[in-house]
Amino acid sequence: MTEQHPSAPARAKSGHSAGGVEHVTEPHHDQFVVVGNHLAQHPELSLTAIGLAVHIQSLPARTPIGIKTLAAKFPEGEMRIAAALRELEAHGYLARTKERLQSGRVVTRTISYNKPGLTVVRAAAVPAPRPASPPSRPVAPAAPRAAVDLLAGLREYDSRLLLAERDVHRLAPAVSAWLERGVPPTAVQRTLSNGLPKDPIKNPAAFLAHRLAALLPPPLPALERHPTPVRPDPLQTCEGCDRAFRSPRPGRCRDCRPVGVAA
């Protein structure tokens, strides 16, 4: 919702230009959410992503916002909702990380940012379920170490690729997808750091998210399995004529065997 001045209801007088939007502004005293114009008028986000961000920002804390949950509420379908969530992640309005609970179950923790780039909220600040007893072993990291190290090290190639810690963990799954498809880490680094624009990179996280998605290579083709060659039976020496013949076990050759007796 774009915030308007909470003045008395204002209607455009008749006789003004017939084109363009006219606003009838009523003040809200309850059941409302304040959304910045940086989101409502975002030049790069799709309308689906903008609407989804407004919906998420209006929800109470701890409300489930999984893809299947959202698809059950709205007509867009899972693919469009998943694409909109990726847009919001790329532009800093959402951060999603995987966490392993003491029970071993992996959950997705989502943080919604109403003003990306200015509001710094870390996942640790979100209260997590308190375990009944201290875990006996450390919790597994939310993202693979190889992907995290690769993203954190991009600033050594170009200082404009310096990423915040939350952006590193948000982009790590996309880097892991490259590594799982057999791309060496050095090749991923070259793809992300070569051919950078000369202009300043205002949002390095969004820039890298675009490259990771747009340049993702296809999976390696499955290796063709050749059938195991059939080895011939070993050579045996005939017990009747000393002639060599092939057979799985010692005995007599075909000429020395009685009629009707198998090899």
C-alpha cells in the first residue's frame, strides 16, 4: 500500500484531466500495513513480486509462507510464486536460510525486510524454538562451506563484489547448484567476476544472483554404460586326444565325448 497523506477524503474535482489515476484517500486506524514507495513503485520487480512482498509484510510473525502454502491461497500457482520469491531475494526484500533443528529436521527460516539496505536484521535475532536440552553436537551450517567461501572471496577479484554476510548465505544455494553440476569452483569464480561493467555496481547481491540464474549450465549428461564383455571359456586339454578346446571345466572335446553327453 503506498502511503498517502492521512487527510480528509479528497476527490478530484470534475473538469480536471480525464486521464490518469485519481485517489480517494481515507485514513486507516487499524488493519493496515505501511509500505514504502521503493517497493510499491520498484522499477525492476514484477507486479507479482510487489504484491507478494506487500502480502508478506502484512502477515504476523511466524506465519508460514512456503510456496505450497502461498499457492493454496492465491491463483498464481507454484511456479510464479517461486519466481516472485526469487525476485524478492535478489533485491533484498527476503532472506531464506536452511537450519537443522535438534531433532534433525531441516526448516527454512525466512526474514522479510521492509527497507532493504538500511534495516539490518540477522537470523540470530529471530527467536528460535528452545530445545529441551543442549544439543550433543554442533548444528550443521545453513549453507555448504565451499559455496560460502567462494562468494566471500569474490571481493579479492573486484572490491565492488563485496557482499554482506546475509547475502553470502542467501546466494550460497545458487552457487551449490553450479558445483553440483560439475563446474569447478575456479570456473564459477571466473563466471561471476569476469566481464564486469565499468559502471558502479549498486547492488552486488542482485548482480550476482542474476548471473548465477541466467548462466547456470545444464547438468552433465549421464555416462553411457557399456555392457560388460563376455569372456570366452578357458582353454582345456582334452583327456582323450590331448587336443585344446574351450570349456568352462576340464573334460573331453566334442569329438571324444560320447554322443548325447553335454560339455
